[in-house]
Amino acid sequence: MSTYTTHSMTNHHALGSAQRLLYQIGDTLHVWHERYRTRRELANWTSRDLQDIGLSWSDIAYEADKPFWRA
């Protein structure tokens, strides 16, 4: 899963430390939300979908059971 966000391209050196911290928190929250969303979506795929990409139900269960903060 990608951790790229639109904020990653911002020049953080030109910002104050409080603003940098807020951007970092925002980036982290965005990544966590994407992990949560994509893991829930993956859990709803059909056997055919999984076969097409070479994953098994055990692969999906392992990934879907991870907490959102774990990569």
C-alpha cells in the first residue's frame, strides 16, 4: 500500500514547527484511513477477484485483521 499523500509534496521547510506537526498528523491520519478503507474493501472481494490477483482467503484474513496503524 502506498503512503503517498498530496501533502508529501508540500515544502515543509518553509513552515513553522507547529504547522509541520499538523501536516504530519494529517498525513498519518490519511494513511490510516486509506489502510482501513482498502482492507475493508479487500475483505469484500469474491473468490474470482482474489484468484485473478493471486491471493487466498487466508491472505485476505491476515491483512484485514491488522489494525489500521500497522503497515
